[in-house]
Amino acid sequence: MTPAVGSPASEAGTRPRVEGDREQQILDATLDVLADVGYDRLTMDAVAASARASKATLYRRWSTKPALVIDALCSMKEPHEVPDTGTLRGDLIAMFCGMGGLTDERQLVILGSVITAIGRDQQFAAAFRSQFIGPKAALSLGVFERALERGEIRDDVDLDIVVPALPGIVLHRQFLMGEVADAGSIERVIDQIILPAVAVGPRHSHDPKDPT
Amino acid sequence: MTPAVGSPASEAGTRPRVEGDREQQILDATLDVLADVGYDRLTMDAVAASARASKATLYRRWSTKPALVIDALCSMKEPHEVPDTGTLRGDLIAMFCGMGGLTDERQLVILGSVITAIGRDQQFAAAFRSQFIGPKAALSLGVFERALERGEIRDDVDLDIVVPALPGIVLHRQFLMGEVADAGSIERVIDQIILPAVAVGPRHSHDPKDPT
DNA sequence: GTCTGACGGAACGGAACCGTTCCATCGAGG
DNA sequence: CCTCGATGGAACGGTTCCGTTCCGTCAGAC
């Protein structure tokens, strides 16, 4: 499968030279293969073929397959900063339903592809968590902290538990139950689990009219 | 749709060269290898070696690797029936912290090992969901329905969302965040997410299906 | 005691990968 | 124009795994 990332300048037989983004092209090809066959079945040959590079080039830059894959994961676009919609509900929807969120097909497939590797390669797991999970978790944490400042949620909420709950529920539905995550299902989880769990007292106030 | 897997031992006379549980021994060995190296890297040779069987024997009974693994998964012990502790909280803890629950190391490792296969083998995924996920989900559903009858939880709770939430959260913490699930962490999730989400009491409806 | 047949073990050819090496080619800088 | 360095492509030997086949063994059926 040819990566959609066609080099703008070079085409039609001319050999793609190292234009600086050559490395990114290879990493993109790595992600394509990763999404296609998974981590365990990803081979350097397949990556080389997909990137129209030679294995020699690959090994010149990355000594091992884990190193290449980790680099590829790190090269993925980070989710945008989450816009302040004024409510926790709006922020969560904006964050998880947008690009780079839980409805991003490619990202979900890749996520599932590396779970095996996470369980069996400590170094891989560490890199994955700090580079991939970390930024997303930080963003999500920020959303909840904003809600905390607004007084939208209880002040005794354990963010370590609450913050990862939403992706956990959605990913579980996706991977193990076979549902395709869309905005609607994510909203249902937010409305029926997350918001009730953090709601303030008996009064369930998710009022958008209280911007701190 | 089970591929050519004879229901053995009950048949008289014909079979058991060794013992009727020889098949189960092989399936157990399969689970061992599965937990050890994962689905993609599981080889028939490794299973044969682990079971001290010959590959010929394996292929005599299971035509392919997916068939063998599916049979192995199906042979795993089902979780016990959940004792009625009198409260939803007690039932959840009893169910998920006990054997076959979310603290069962072997089961968790195997779970992570097959996620790759689930995403890429439709037949495998279907068998896995009906044989592995299905019974657990049914048990969990029963626990919540019992709570519903007790009047412990709101009667407008969407069980399709709520029931899989707990395993989702815990598995996410385990696989992606690298936490080891123990009774304490599961209890925290129950107390801070699940119970608040289903607790009786006033609740604003965020249900998009109710656009009053 | 003999026959039967499933068994474990070993080996096979073929295929896929790995990591390396060699080489012709092409782009850029001198 | 010409050299130099990085590249793509192809091939290598070595390893692993697949699915099959053959064979000697041994417990139960007869």
C-alpha cells in the first residue's frame, strides 16, 4: 500500500532523495505497516517495500525494529490543544471525538497493534507510555483541572482514576466488544458514566454559564 | 462453526490412547505458550514442545493455529457464579477481584495476547467474543440486574454502557498505563466511577435521545 | 499372544525474515 | 565536469516456522 504521503517534488520515476522529510516518509510507511499487520508481524522488508526504501537505509538509521517503531509512534501528530468550550462535557467531546481522539481509526488500529509489544518489551512500553500515552493523558488531565476550577466537578475527585476512565471504556468497547467508536457512543459514555461520577453533590450542575 | 474439533472423551472405546484429558493438557500448553509469547508468535512447534506432544498429533486434531487457540480459549474455566453479597459493591468486588476476574494474572496476559488476533481475524474475533467475553458479560449483567431489583441503582441506567465500563477502565490501566490490577485499585474504580454513575438520586438527563 | 492404531519423535522441502553486504545510480558540492 | 556520499535494489547465509510424512513404540482390543 502506497502511503498517501507522496513527495510533492519528486515523482514519476525519479528517485526520492533524502529531502529531510524522507525520514518522516519512512516513519509513515512504518505506521502503515503497523496498522496493517500489527507489531509482531511487522517486518523490515515490508517497511522498506512500503516506503520504497532499501533495508540498508532502514538499518543505517535504526538499529532494530523496536527502535524504528518507537520512532514512528513518536512521530505521530499530537492531538491539538483542547479548545475551552466552557464545559467539561464540551471539552471531553471536543478532545475525544476530534482528530487524534478515540474516533481516529488509524490511531486506534495502531494502538491495538502495539499492545502485545507493550506487554513484552519493557523499553518499548516505557517509550510508548511517555511518548504516546503521556501527552494525551496530560491533555485530558488539563480538561478535568479546568472543570475543577470552574467548580463543575467535585473537588475530591481522584483524577488518577477519573481521567483515564473514558478512554478505557471506549477502547474496551472497541477492542474487546468489537464496537466501532463514534461520536455518539463516546457521548453516551460521557453522559452516563463520566459526568455522573464527577458531578457535584445532589445538584448536577454542568451549566455552561459558570466560566470560573 | 467450531472447526473439526471432536467432542472427545465421552465417546467410548475409540479414543483415549493416553487419557481423556490429553486434549486438555495440550490446550493448557497452548494457553501457556499464548501467555508467554502472544498469539502472533505462538508456533505449533512451541505448543508441541510445551505439551510434549508431536506436531503430528496437533495437526491431527486441529487443522490450523487459530482453531487450536480458539479451542484453548474456550477450554478456560469460566468464572464462578457470583455470590449474592447483598450489595452491588460487594457483588462487583466478589466478581472482579476473584479468580477469573481482573486480578487473574494469567487471564490478563492471555487477554492482551489475543487483541492483535481479534483485530485481524473475523472468525477468531467472533469465537473469542461469544466464548470468552460473552459469559463474563452475562455474569456482570446479572450483577447489575440484581442491583436493579434491589432498587440500589437508578432504573434508567443504560446497562449496555455501564456493565462493560469497569473491565474497560481496569484493563486500560493494566495494558496501556502499565498498572498491575489489584483488589485495591479495582475497588477505587468501583467506588469513584461505577457506583456514583449508577447511584439513585436526582440526575440531569444528558441523554441525546431525550431532547426535551 | 497378536493385531490395531494413536502416539512421540524426527526429519523433510518450502517459505518467510533477519541482518549484512555489494553494487549501480543519482544528487549535490567542488 | 567530476568526485563523493547516500540511496535503492538485489542477493547472500542463517534461522525459524509451517504443514507433511515416516517410523518405532506401546497400550488396549480381540
